[in-house]
Amino acid sequence: MNTETDSWSVFGDTTSADDTLKAGLLEPLAEEYAGLKSQSEVIAERLGQLENEIAHFFPQEFGELAKSTQKFEVIVSRSERWAWDKVALDRQFNGEILPDHVKRTLTVDKRKFQRLPPAEQDALRPALTRKMDKPRIKVIPHV
């Protein structure tokens, strides 16, 4: 019995990675991958441009809006992000002066804020910044 035989040889062809490289099998795979990767980057960039152009046909409003063309239903969805001005909130609640090594993070829960009476919402509103997220576009072909 030869002790130097490959114990994996019972599973059939066990060419090493170097043998595969030598046979030229990796080159076409790598070439196709590089080509597709390059195409996908170009496509992703063009999709982004088209999304921006399509979004200009819709008002800049939060929520979902739809328009029909002869061939497509085009839907633009815009969500929003809320960011609270922590300094303004601290002033609003007359926070005590804290040492430099202590930080206080004040935030307001969006759902709870929306359930507050209008007077309480108005008191907090100066500390609120609402930002639109990037629009999401759907183009649905008419059948």
C-alpha cells in the first residue's frame, strides 16, 4: 500500500486548484464575472439616474403617489426621517447643566408624538427636522 496516495482520490477527479488554473478554466469564469460586474455597475448608475428623472414628475411629498402612462403604472414612494435637535429639546425641558463627561440624549418617539395634543406637539415642533428619504420607484406594466 502506497502511503503517499491522496486519501481524497476515492472521490474521483481531484485536480488541484493549480491544475485548474493551468488548464485555463478559471480565466473565462473570471472574465465573465468582471464583465458582468462592470455591466451591473453601469446599470445601477443608470437606474439611479432614471429614478431621479422619474421622481421629478411627482410632487415632493411624503407617502405614495401613482401616475399612469399608456403602458405603465408608475409609483413613487417617499418616506421620511425625523431628527430631533437635542439642544433645542434640552432647552425645552430646561435641563440642568451637566458636566462635560456626562451626555444626555433626548429623543421623541414618533408615534407617541403624533398622539399628543396639538399644543404639546407645537411646543416640541421647533426641535424637529423632517427629511425625505430617497424616493422608491415602481414601474408596473399594464396587462
